[in-house]
Amino acid sequence: MSGPAGPGSQAPDFALRDQHGQAVSLSGFRGRRHVLLVFYPFAFTGVCTGELGALRDRRAEFVNEDVQLLAVSSDSMFSLRVFADQEGFDFPLLSDFWPHGEVSRSYGVFDDEKGCARRGTFVIDKEGQIRWAAVGEFAEARDPNDYVTALKAL
């Protein structure tokens, strides 16, 4: 695994399917919205469910006319649909299932031993440049206030 993509670099573009089977590309937001890109290990796990629940509960800060939240895991699109429906997640949950972890790898957050993404977070500006990045531990939830601070700095 190479190191995570960092601030000042161009964000790797991607196109993945969301929980409804719709294609979502990073470049589709270029010039229109900043993107909060959140990689998480697996759907239905305690820490991941809690983290995404915190984002859901503060949705207006992360999904609005200026910002789009995109959450990515290596789970299948079908698992993500059930997860989203069960937890009330109405923002895109993107499946990096096949080729397995390709997008997570391009951001330097895929863990080959565990077979999933690490807790990587990237704030990408409207021009596609990474402006803020952080990678956390598997068992530790991230603080959404850090995202708010990073987004306000744009």
C-alpha cells in the first residue's frame, strides 16, 4: 500500500455505483460542489454505522448546494442498499467492490491484509484538488467536527 493521497494533489477521479445502482463520478461534481469523500471498512459494523449515522444526523452540513458527501466501502451495491435502507442513509454509499478496492487503492487507503478500506477522509474542492486529508485507525470513529472545520476553510 502506498501512502494516502494528500493535500495539494489532484484527487483521483472515479466512477462507482451507489446503493441504487446509479453511477456516481467524482468529476461529475467538478465546478459545482466540494466533495467530502469518506472511506469506511464495512457496512453493518458498529463503528462504521455510528460514523455514518453521525453524518446522517448532520446531513445539512455535508449534503447541500455547496458540498456533496460520498461514502465508499468495498461492500457490494446490494449490501449497501440494505444498509442504507436500514439506517436511513440517503446520501450516496458507493461500492468499491469490483475491481476490489480499486478506488480505495488509488487514494492509498486500502488495507491488503484486511481486504477493505481504512478510515480515510478527503475534502476535495470544486476544482478536484485535495485540500484536507486524514486517515484513522480501524477501531476509532472520526469526528465530524473535523470535516466541518476543513470545509469552512475552503
